[in-house]
Amino acid sequence: MEFIDVVNKRESTRKFNDEVIPEDLLNKILDVGRIAPSAKNFQPTKILVVRSSEGLEKIDRCTRCRFNANTVLIVCCDKNIAWKEEGDDSVVMDASIFATHVMLAATNYGVDNIWIKLFDKEKIIEEFNLSDNLEPVCLMPLGYRREDYKGSPWHNIRKSLDEIVTYL
């Protein structure tokens, strides 16, 4: 698929069916995230792939936004590895770039997805026994949309370029 087609096709899916993503395909998707840029190339992103019933039950205790996906990525950043300087760091930025690469790769390979920010970060840390250095940045349910899912009516509503870009 051409890149512009991937970007235009990607949409937040809020109803997943029960079909399981084959592990080799999931690894191809994650490998695209692996090559995402990061500050100073420190590569601090850590991913927890949640596929077990027990793990998905934990996800459900932390968010209402799993949408029946049977694979959920917990996208984290290792604060001990991330670039830091004078009170600033690249934790959220590096994990977000990784997650964006994964989102677009999944779309390219026909796997639906959604970026979830609405989750209880402290509960994720507790439920998955994350070390103090790991900061969860987003959840990403992955899978295949249900046939009856119509998508968001707002998906194709975009501001014009002149509303968001200023040339100086």
C-alpha cells in the first residue's frame, strides 16, 4: 500500500472481532516500531504484548476501552534509558513515535487498531507489576474490526491546511 493510502485508511476501531492476529504478523508490525527514531537513538521504548485471558482481564480493570480486542499493547518508556537534560526528557515522545509507527504498520498489514490514552496508569503499573523505571504512555488494542462496525462519523473531518500551518 502507498504511504498516503495507509495514512488515509487508518482509523480508530472501537469494535473488534475474535480473530487472532498471527504471531508472525504481529512481530512484523512490532518490528516497524523497533526501527522508529528516538532521542539520541537511546531506544527506551518497552512493549508488553497482552494476549492471555488473565492479562486481558487486567487490562479491563484499567480501562473501559479494550473494545473486545484480543491483543493489547502496553506501550511504555524506560525512564532510566530515555534522553534527559535539565529537567526535560524524551519519555512520552519516544514511546509516541514508536506507537505511531506500530499503528501505521498495523494498518498497512490489514490489522485494525486504536490509540488509548484513557486508562488508569497507576493501575496498569500495579496489575502488571511494572518496575519504577517503566512509564506506560498508551494502550493499543489491535485486531480485526467487526463487520457491523461503521467507524467514527468524525474520521474524515479535518481542518484545512491553512488552519493548522503558518509559514514564517
